[in-house]
Amino acid sequence: MKALVAPSYGPLDQLVVTDAPAPSPGPGELLVRVEAAGLNPLDAALVTGAMHAMMPVEHPFVVGMDAAGVVEAVGEGATGYEIGDAVVAYTHFHPGTIAEYTKVGVGPHVAKRPAGLDAVRGAALPSVSLTSECILEAARAEAGQTILIIGATGGVGSFTVQLAAQAGLWVLATAAPADADYVRGLGARDVIDYTSTDPVKEAQRLAGGRLDVVLDLVNRGPALLGTADAMKDGGRLLSTLMGPESFERGITVVYVRMSAREGQLQSLSERVTAGTLSVEVAATYPLDDAPKALAEFASGRYSRGKVVVTV
């Protein structure tokens, strides 16, 4: 099969679309013929080796972890799915999804794709939507409380804005001026132009004081100490990146990692189909242009939503 392959740890320009062995479904697994695969920042980090200590990969490494496709084969004991079923799936990072075929274990990381959900939007859905639900659970926020979302236009940020607004939270979101209307359309009550103002100070001004919850999808390490200045004593700081383990003023920090419960991905897929959640796809690339797709995505060319490779 054709796949996007990294021969070793190194720069993104080493990536090639080449022949790779097709996976075979083991017990409890589905073989999926991929129609589209979504890109994530973690893909680039795994290729370069930036995550080697925490998430080592074997080479040659097939890139990708989000997919939409059709079940091609069903492994022994894999129940609930049949050949020909349209699905969305999250495979973590092995085997990769930017390929003609991938496999996934039956369970919370795969769901039947509703008829109204096309493959491109389906591929953009799994990891970011599941992560966003984990973030809202970790926030432990109640309707009426304030949340500042730093990095609101990306895949995770755009879903979290929607989920937080639908949960009744007052959402303050950072965005460049060109994306302000987009973020308001997702449900943000106020949009902060991070290109011309200090988001922390402006969030305090808009909220009339410090905030209950802050989600920072941009800063990592010591930079999160500055973000924490926006928060009330005893507030909750959420991040999907790494940073300090403790903060002053009783602030609780939660470094969110994606997990999934049975039926969660199915429910999210159905909400997108029903129109209560939207999926923003910034660009699509054919499989032959997958190296270019990942390089341009990692460079920050696209400020909104997801980039998808079609197969």
C-alpha cells in the first residue's frame, strides 16, 4: 500500500509517500480502507523525535492517527462491525492513518460514521473532539462561570469553544482579527486580539476580575506561569502541553490527555451530522502531497481547524 513514511527521526523534509506493508487485523481489530486522514501537531513531533522520550516509534514509521474510511476486514472476535461499514477512528500513532489502509481495535476509539458525515470532516473529528470533551470534564466548571481559551481557532480550541458555550460558560477566546467572527460564531462571547493586546490583562478587564478557568493551548513550560495570572485564587488551569507541576494561590493545574469512553465518539459524530457541532477543515491535500501537507500544517500556515489528507 501507499503511505506517508518517516524512515528515521529527523526533519519533516525526509518524509516520503512510498510503499509500505499493509496491516492485518488481529483479534478484536478492524482493517479500515482509509478515505481521509486528519493531521495533528503530534504527528510532526513524532516524526522529528521531539516526543522520543515519552512516545518512541519504530521505523519505518507510518504517520497519522485520525481516519475516516470503510471497514475492509474484521478480525476474530471484533463484534458490532461488518465489511463495508463507514467509520471514523483514532489509532493513536501506530499504525498510521496517512495510508491506504490502517487498523483499529473495536472499542471507544472507533465509531460508525453517520450517513451525513463525509469522510473529510469525519477524519478531522476523532482526536480533537475527544480531547475537547476531556478538557470540559477536567474544567469542572458550572454554567455562568468564565473560561478563557488561549488558542481558540485550532482543532482542539474550536471544539472546546463550542462545547463550553453549549455548557453555559462565558467563553473568552483569543484569535487574530481575521478569525474573530469565526470564533464568535462558535459561541465565544468575547474575542481577544492576541496580536495587539495582552490576553491575560484583557481577559481580566472583560470579566471584571480574574477568571474561574483558563485553557492554554499555546504556551508550555514556564510560560504558563504568566497565563496563571489571569486566574482567581483556587482556579483551574488546563493545558494539553507540559509545564510546572504547581502554582501559587492554590491554582490547580491539569495537563489533559485524551481518553475516550464507549459511545463518546459515536455521539460526537452524530452531533456534527445534526449540526449542533461544526468541523472546520482549513485545507485538503491528496496522499501524494502528504509531505507538503504536514510541513505546511506544522509551519502554522493555517490558523483555523484541521488539515486533512485524502486517500
